[in-house]
Amino acid sequence: MGSRPDQQKEQALWQSILDKEGKKNHLAIFTNTETGKVRYFWQDKSGNLLPPKEGTLQEFTIPEFETVKSTFADGLNALKGNK
């Protein structure tokens, strides 16, 4: 009997980690909540920032940030019972 697709994906993920001798990186994401500017970096297991790949964007601004921000604020207020 074969594996389910989700099991196959998980097995492939772990195999890729094993193929890299267990070396994996961490994605650090920083968002400025005033401006909506997002910066992200890959870090190695020691926390060292890794150089970006050629042509890779490492920052962007969330589109329509003020609208997104107010929508989240409205949702949080509704959860708290405030209007």
C-alpha cells in the first residue's frame, strides 16, 4: 500500500534535510508596523545572515498597508468586544 501525498511530501522534505547533512537555515522576517516595510534574511544555525542570491529581493512594502493595518485593528477590536 502506498503513502498518502502529504506523507510523501514530508518524507521528501526530511530526505532533503538528510541530503544536506542536516544543515538548514532560518528565515528571519522583520516588519515595520508604522510603514509596512518588510525585510527578510536567511540565517544559518549560528544566526549569521547569509548573502542574498543574485537578483533576490530582500525587502518590500506591503501593498495597501494602511488598509491592511486598519482591517487588522478593527478585527482585534471586535475580538476584544470594542467597536
